[in-house]
Amino acid sequence: MKLRDSLIAMTLGAAVISTGSALARDRDYDQRCGNCGTVTSVEQVRHKDSHLGAGTAIGAIAGGVLGSTIGKGDGRTAATVGGAVAGGAIGHQVEKNNRGSERAWRFGVRMDNGRYVTVTQGDNPDVQDGDRVRVYNGHLERR
């Protein structure tokens, strides 16, 4: 009976010790960042904005509406089409001239897991080579 009680006590003790060790490992893992790394390069680049179209569409609609108020019959149709084309061209130029900065920042980051990623974003959150960062939703955050 004493031998059996001793074996049970030793088994329970080993289980408690190994559970504590596993909890400590999990806590250490949680404190590490899965999306963190070190900046290895920073450069300012020209960024081509591909979000064109809204100015053209709005200009074409406005031009078409204004053109439809001119003339009668076939003349009105021609004025509507001409207004839409001219409005679209004007709207495109206005949108192009009012777009945000064409400058962006490209960061090279060596991730903690060994991967290398490149992040391009419009602003530089005061990040330099050697800084620790977190990559979150395609942007850098200082750590």
C-alpha cells in the first residue's frame, strides 16, 4: 500500500512540475511577437496611385447632365455626349492633380522567424535601420 501511494504521489508531482514548465514556456511564447522584426532598410520611393476613375465618372455625369440642357433633338444628344466626354476629361485631370503625395516609404524587415518582408506605406513613423517594429495590417508600428 505504501509503495502504491508513493508511486501515485511521485506521478502527481511529476505532472505538476511538467505543467508548470509548460505554462512558463507558453507565457514566454505569448510575450514574443509573431509579427515583429528588425528594420534592415529604409528608402523613399515614388508610389504610383492606381485609384483613378471617380473623378472621370463624376465629371462625365456632370458634363452629360449639363450637355443635355442644351439644344433639341439630335443637337441635344450631341451636346450630352460632348458634355460627358469633356466632363470626364476635366474630372480626370482634377482628380490627378488633387491626389495625395506620390512619395512613399519602403521598409525591409528581417522578421524574428527568419523571413524577410518588404512594406511600402505612405508615411514614415520615424523608423530607421535597426529599429524593432511590428508588421500589422501591412503597416509598420514601432515596438
